[in-house]
Amino acid sequence: MAVVAPPVRAAKNAGLKPCATQVEEPLASPAKVSASPFRRALSETRQFTRPLELACAMLRRRRMRKLLTTSLLCLSAAGCGGSPDAPTTLDICDGFAPWETSAFVLPYAVNSAYFVSQGNCSPVQSDGGHRGVKKFGYDFDMPIGTPVLAARGGVVLQVEESHFDGQIAFTGLDNYVVITHDDGTADLYGHMTHDGVVVSIGDVVAAGQLIAYSGNTGNTANNPHLHFSVQTCDPVSRGTANCPTLPVTFRNADPNPTGLQVGRVYQAHPY
């Protein structure tokens, strides 16, 4: 029985030019992607009479199928290359209070300005990304030792300052301050420097009061910054998963109706 070489091999044996690598047709629709490969091959066999044409058509369809599959996976994960534990659905960040009458002020001194390196619904797919229950929050890049001020008045509920700058880990090495309010919500200030907290548990603080100095401890990716978020309850005693973050605006920043924007520098105006 005669053995017929596959179309691509037959083309090479005949000295024909190989298939072009460019995409020559649009992405297939979902219906075409899910169709039986045998039925598709039969259809293409009827359309093309020469072996090289058939081989090229089949290769192009394989490329399109891979491209579409990759695109769908990336969309579902909101970015490729993420942590296996990262949320697999797109977050929606809305529900912000009017910034002009917000209860919060920026957590640093008036007339100073800092860069927002990570904000709400961050697309970052690392374990430290602002995703899921942690989707609302801000990272302000600032040198170690920068004064951190209370963004809203309240009572100091939690303090940790034993860790040293440069001690980096996803969890367990963060210095922080938690301040609670009458409505039950709590503000988390993270990554303080060693022995950098100047308030104690039970202290009553006012907005704009010095509470700590920034540092580089915990989950910082070795980039010194201040993390600030507002949560439905105390994330230290009850756990982050049980105390989702809340949307926050600031009355002494430039207009921020949907919160602060990543990649911008925000100056703290007098209030």
C-alpha cells in the first residue's frame, strides 16, 4: 500500500516555499473554535486542492485557535503571569463618596506630595496586588522615615513596630498601625519603620496627627512605601478575608471622584 506524505512534508519534498507566518485571517469566532477539528479539516480539504494550500490553512487555524485561547485566559485572569491564588475575575471598583466632603485627608503632611504606585483594582497579579477583598487601597512611595499622619480621627486599635527595614515577606513581617472609628470601620497604615510608631493602643487621635514614620517592612517588594486602606473591621484581629477594603476619597487632594489614580503625584492641600 502506498504511503502518502503529510501535506507539509510533501511540500518540502517538492521544494515549495514554506507557509507564511503572518496572520492572514481574523480570529475565529467562538463557534468555529469549538467546532470538531475533523469536520474543519474535511471542509478545508474540499476548499483546497493543492497540498501546500491545505497545509498552510490548517497551520493558520491552529495559530488562531492558540491565540484566541491565550487571549481568553488572559482576560479571565485580568493579566497574564499572575499568582495561582489571585482572583480569576475582573474586579469592579466603584461606590466612592464625594471627595469634596470626604471624612479622610491624605496621610501625610500638608504641602508634601507623593507618588501613587498602586491603587484601587490593581491589575498587578502578584500576591501583593490590590485584588479581591483587598481591591481598595493605596501605596504611596516615600523614603524611609517620612512622617505618617492620621487620615481620619479615631482610636488606636493595633500597633506593631518590632520588625526591621529590609525584612521583606508576604506576611508576618509588617509593621503597622490600625485606627478604628465609631462606625466600626478601621484604617490600616502599613510598612512602618522599626520602632517608628509614636502612638499607643487606646490613644485617641485626630485627623492630621502624627502617628508613625514610614518604612520598608513586610510585603513591600523592597520598595519603601506607605500602604493605606480602610476596612470594614480590624484586619489584624479578624483577618483580611473577613474585613474587606472600602472605597476612599480624600478632601484635601486634587479632584478624585473615583479615588486616587495610579501613576500620579498627589499634593496634600490645606484643609
